[in-house]
Amino acid sequence: MSAMRFFALISAALPLALILFASTFPATAAEQPAAAAKKDVIVEQTDDNNSPKQHLDQLFSQLKRERDPEKASGIANEIRMEWNDSGSATVNLLMQWADKAIEEKRNPAALDFLDEAIALKPDYAESWNRRATLNFVMGNYRKSMSDIERVLDLEPRHFGALSGMAAILSNSGNDQLTLKAWERFLDIYPAERTAQEQANTLAEKLAGNRT
């Protein structure tokens, strides 16, 4: 079972936001060819000479413009693939070990691997996001929110971290701040249906409370 599927199963009893929060985990080898084929169809061609940052900026620009949910999902998956590469073979290996530990429900070991990845490359946003996701699943919401804030300092467009923030705020019962988190998410990824539904539900609830 992949780490993404592991978190998807756990999140059945948690807010739908956690599905998005945890979805930065890499696909299994069996899933990658299908994802790559889908990506080739729906993601615009980009200049191979672009730097990784320029390529990521182009993808975010496409994601913001795209209104078709399936095409937007393909672009979002391309962004996740970019996020999953730290640029360091050592950090990438630590992240893989953390994924394996999570699959085997060895959460303390997974935290150790993530802590080491963060220590080696503190400007790598995905290691902070992975730890935030794990802390959320373990019920450590304060630590999870602290990690999320660091993710957003490093990458303000990290829609996975924003969905995690929405999940934590929702659990605390703060509807107004939860809606703001979803609105920030939708400003980056406007075609995501779960985020649309969550934002609409909260907006209607808050409007009803004011009448």
C-alpha cells in the first residue's frame, strides 16, 4: 500500500481536507505510468530550458487558469512531482524511508527520518509538509499547524498545506478562519471540487448565522 493510500484510508474518519493535505506523497511504480500518460495529455508544453522554479511557476499559472477539474488535477499532480524532488539524494532517501515507516505504522521512526531531512535541508518545504501531515494523523494539531506555517513561509502556494490548515481550523470549530483557508486554497487551485464544496458549505453556514 502506498503512503498516499495509507493516509486516504485513515482520513475516512477525518475532514475531507486531509485527503488533499496528504496527497503530496509520491505514486507507486504501478501508478506512475498512468499518471505520466495523463500528464502528457493535459499539461501544457513547457520550455525544457526553464529552471525548476520557472517550470513550477508555469504550472501554478496553468493551475490558476484551468477550470476543468480533471485537467487541473493533472497539473496539480505535476506540481506534486516537482515538490517531491528535494534536489538532494540524501534527503530524498530519508523521505522514502519516512514513507516506508508510515506504511508500516512506525510513526516515531518516520518522525525521526523527517526531522533529519528537515535538519539537512530546512528550506525544503515538502519535508515540513510531510511532518505536518503525520502530526495531524497522530493528533498533534499544534505541532502540525506550526509545520504548516513553515511550509507556507517557504511556498505560499502549497495547496496541500492550506487544506491541512483548513482541516485543523475546522476541528477547532473556527468556521470563519476555515473558510479563509479554503479561499486561499481556491485562489491557487480554483477547480478543486472538494475545496469548492467546503467553501460553499461554510459560506452558506456563516451567512445563515448572520441572519
